[in-house]
Amino acid sequence: MSACEESGDILRGELETDGRGTKRPASERSSTELPPVGKKKQAHRADVWQHFIQREDDLSISNCRYCGQEIGCDTKKSGTSAMKNHLARCKLYLLYKESGSQPVLGSDNSGVLTTIKYDAGLFRRSVNEMIVLNELPFYFVESEGFRRFCHNVLPMYTVHCRRTATEDIFGMFMREKARLKELFSCEKQRVSLTTDIWVAPTTSYSYMVVTAHWIDRNWDMQKRIISFKPITDHKGDTIAEHLSQCLVDWGIKKVFTVTVDNAKGNDKALRLFTDTCRQLGVDALVKDGALLHMRCCAHILNLIVKDGLAQVKESVVAIRNAVKYVRSSGTRLQSFQLRVLTGKVSRGSLSLDCLTRCNSTYLMLVAALKFRVAFEKLLAEDMLYNEYFLESEENGQKRVGPPIAQGWDEVQRLVKFLKLFFGCTLAFSASKTVTSTICYNEIVITERNLITLRNSRDGLLQLEAREMRKKFEKYWDGLINMNPLVIIASVFDPRNKMQFASICFDKLYGKDSVESNHLRTSIRALMKQLYEEYVMKLRPSQADSVVDISGESEAASMFDVLDDDDDEEYESRDSIYSEMVSEAANEEASSELDIYLMEKTVPRATNSMGLDLSVLSWWRRNSVKFPVLSELAKDVLAIQVSSVASESAFSTSGRILDPFRSCLTPYMLEALVCEQQWLRNTISAEKLSNLVQMFEELNFHDSLGENRDYTGDPTEPI
């Protein structure tokens, strides 16, 4: 060690000690004695640094991200010139640079190899769509797993942050909303609406969802959630105001029906909504809104079953509590599985029901009945199982149960009957296919089964059927409480037409009875009125074109000078001609309706692919033959007989608005719910187009095979 270094060390030692030779504490030292604070490393501003990694042990050297070569980067000596020169000759960098525009091999949906091009924007949009479709949180793009995935698959892709993902997704929602608004405004599409209200369990806010249904020009069923907004209460005024504002926001001018459940506020809401629609114009409603209110058939069926279950309520509750006991802990489940093995019962799973859904109650009872032996062994052998039913519920009452033999027998007889309602509910709940044509068939089957069971020898079933029948007549007694469009929709099925409805009337009320004839006459008269109304709405321009073609437009202009407002009390000179045009249009409409009803029904058979007849496909092929009838068929077939389409949005929103995401704003929640449903519709349409293309190719190959089997002259047309 040199003398200078030794003297420096001695000097530092003296500065750190007091006069007595002891070291001073850090609090007594001056600021000049503290070690210097290191300077903060400045970020590189040159763009070339994104292609190099600076070494931590030697800041004057950096490595190329592509080839790994060491390049000098001392800012005082060489600066960034050496790195720029290296990029100009780095072959791996040039290959990466060309990869953005260079096509690579890939495959399409059919498996055929094609050339595709890497697109960073497409990858970013796909990530945003994944967040929406899979209901992922926004911070997913910042998670370690996703960033590692991107680093391994696309190392040069810059992952966007959660704020950018939020802005992108909301931008997707606004762009798709603008396209839908343009569709409604340009095509002036008449829509049928479904609506319902949901209370979020995490925030206790009430949300109202509105779903629009229509059939497009290609005769495809379309469904879009157009509103998911919070509301203050469930009153009729609030619901009507929200529905009216929804029409204004989307530019919808024509409404056919609105499907709602049987809540008290909905009746008043639709009366107020009808008055609002009348102000939109003459074409806003059909029959001046007399057919606007459509009650949810699935909800009505649920009320009917609920009244029937009242007679065996204790038995059902006892089985529900027994299932709760088994599913409450792993130890109890093991004890139950032991009884299943010793009782030689087939394996399966127990499910709990939703108290407001009769379908889930049916599935719970069916599953529990399979394990009846195991439950009975549990009752005889397990003391904890018996003590469970001696406890009290939260309301202070004794817990119902355990299920006994009499209760099992009652439920056994009831399940066979509930199976009929289970099938009807599934038919009503479909929202992606046409359900209006099969609705009346399900109603008739339900009523006939209730009539049969009301005369049953089983006293329990007879009592249950009588209670169900009372509720049935409250909502579906002829045309008194039922919307007649339910019956008219069945007529638009070319396999049914009017013959099916007539047979249903005869079976329910007796052949040639007063009630049957009245229903038949009323439905025919209403259909004729609907056709006449549609002719007047769809063909006013054609009547005007007849006047211009006849060469009378010039003559009419000569009489314009003689027009006077004081002549309104006299009959105008063209009144007879206008009446003639109107009558001709009505005759044409009636004849078009008569032709459809008089033609033979389409046989109920499957096609070469084993599929049933598509009602929409039949009307698409025959729309030229029935131009006015097909327009009415579009509106009638788009009717939703249940509000399940809107209720399904609540399960989605419940997953999106979980306890960890309860801070989402109502605007963002609406964007996520709507955009998810819109994206799924787009994906379904793409899959459907691929299936249609596949069927067309199969038909083409079949036709080639038929031509190949022809052994005649090849030049002769086949």
C-alpha cells in the first residue's frame, strides 16, 4: 500500500472518531461524512436500444438480441453508431424485419394449407376478444403467465397493459354498436324484444336487460343484447321509460312483440310503452299494439308446476335437505358413498335445485330417487344424519326431514308427471332457433295431460292436476288470456298450417263445438286482418307507380290549379280509383293467404342428412311466391315465447361482476356483456357458414356421382 493511501485511511479514521479516539455515531456525523448517493441510471432514448441488451457487469458492451454478438456501446467513445452499423448487416435482424410482411404456412378451418401473414394488430385484437369471451379480468394481460407465453411464442411482441385493454374493448363495443344502429336505421327492421330484471348479489344494484330478435334478409334468426343498464326500482313507469329510451338510442322504429314475465309492474309498463310507440308513427306497432304483450311461457309453466308441488312440498323439502347434508362436507359424502357401495347402487352424482326453477327440482328428484336405497341405509345406520334433522333452521323452525318411505313413494309418482313439463320447458327456452311454431303444440299437450290426470284413480295426482288446471286456465284459456299470435305462429309452419290448429281445437273442446268453431273463425279473421295491414304498409309505392305509368300524372297536374281547401266536403275525383286500388290490394292479400292455407301441408320427413325441415329455409325458398306473406312470417317467427334469452345474460353478468370485479362501472359492464354476446353470434355465424359450404360441396359431389352413373351419350344433356 502506498503512503498516500495510508495517509488517506488515517485521515478518514480521524474524521470518524472524536477527540477521545472513539467512533462517533452516524447521527452525529456531518453530511459531508456520509457516503455519496449513486446517480440514477438514465433510460436510453435512442430507438436502436430496443434491439440490444446492455451488460450489467460492463456497461460499455451490449449484446444483439438476434445474433448475440457483442457490440461496443460506450457513449463517450462510439455512441450508438456501432449498434446501428451492426443492425444494417445482421442477417437475423433482417429476417425478423421481413417476417412482418413475409407469408408463412398455416391452415384454415378446413385443414387446407394456405399462406398467412403475421399481424401484430390481429394478435392484440385476439387477446382482447379472449378477455371478453372467457370473462377474464383486465389484469390478465399483465399476469406473469401470459407475459411468459408471449415471450416464448412472440418474443418481439410488446404486451399491452390493462388500461390499453380496457380502452380497446370499449372501442370494440362502440364500433359494433354503430354498425348495429346503422343496420336498424337502414333496413328499418321490425324487432321483437325480451326483457327482464336482475339484482347483482355483489353490489345489490338492479340491472335491466333488453334483447332484440329479428330475422334478417337471409332468413337467419338474429339475437342481440342491446341494453344492460342499472335501474332504480322495478316499477312499471321505470321499465317503460327504459324500454322507450332503448328504442331512441338504437333508432328502432318498429316493434312487434315484447316478451316479459308475469311480474306486476310489467302490465303497466307495456301499457305505457304502447302509448310511447304510437307516437313513433303509424307503422310502429301492428294492430295498434293489441298483440304487443307476450307472456313468458316458461315462467307460466313454472308457476303451474309450483302449484302442483304444493301438495307434496314436505316430501320435496325433505329430499332437498338430505341432499344438502350429503354435499355439505367430505366426511358426509364418504359416508354416503359407503352406503352406495354396500347397497349395490349404480354410481352417479347428486344435484341441488334452484327454488325458482322447476326444471332443476325435477333433475334433483330424479338423481335422488336413484340413491333411495343409500339414503334409507343412511337413515338406519348413521346417527349424525338423524341428528342433522333435529337441528333448527335459520328461521328457528325444525328442519324438515328426513325423507321417509311415504315421501319417496309420493315423489316417485310425481316425477313421471314432471317429466312432461321438463320437456315443455326445454322447448320454450330455446333462443337460437324458432320456438314460436312449436309453442301451441306444447300448450295443447300440457292441457290434455292435465285433463287426463284430473280423472286419474290416483288421488294425489288427481288433486295436483286440479290445482295445476286452475293456474293453466288463468293464463292459457282459449283466446281470453292467451296472445293469439301463439296459435298463428303454428299456422306459419308449412307442416301444420290451419289443419293442426283445427285438430287442437277439436281435441280440447270437442269436434264442431261452439268453442272450437269460435276459435277457428277468430284465428282466420285475425290472420286476414294482419295480411291486409301488411299489404297496406308494404305496397303504397306500388299503387303510386300505377298512376305514373298510366300517363295520368300530367292530367293530374292540370287539375292542381283547381284544388281548393274548401272542397273537402265533396268527394274528390280520384276517390273511386283509390278505393279500387285498395280493394285490389286486399283481394291480392287475401288470395295470397288463401293459396297458402289451401295448399297441402309439407310432409314431416327428414332430409338426406337426417335433419328435420327448417321452417326458415322453407320460407326463404317460397318468399318470391308469397312476397307479403313472407314479410309477416318473418315477424311472427321471430317472436320469443319466453324471456330466457334475456335471463341468460344474468349468468354471464354474475360471472363478470364477481366479488373481485365489483368496482366495474355500469358502462363497462354493459360493454362486456353485450360484446361477449355479439362476438359469440359472429363466431356461430362463421361456423354455420362453414357447415353450409360443406353441405353444398356434398350435394355437388352427389350430383357428380349421379352424372358418373349415367351410361348414355356423354354429349346428351341429363
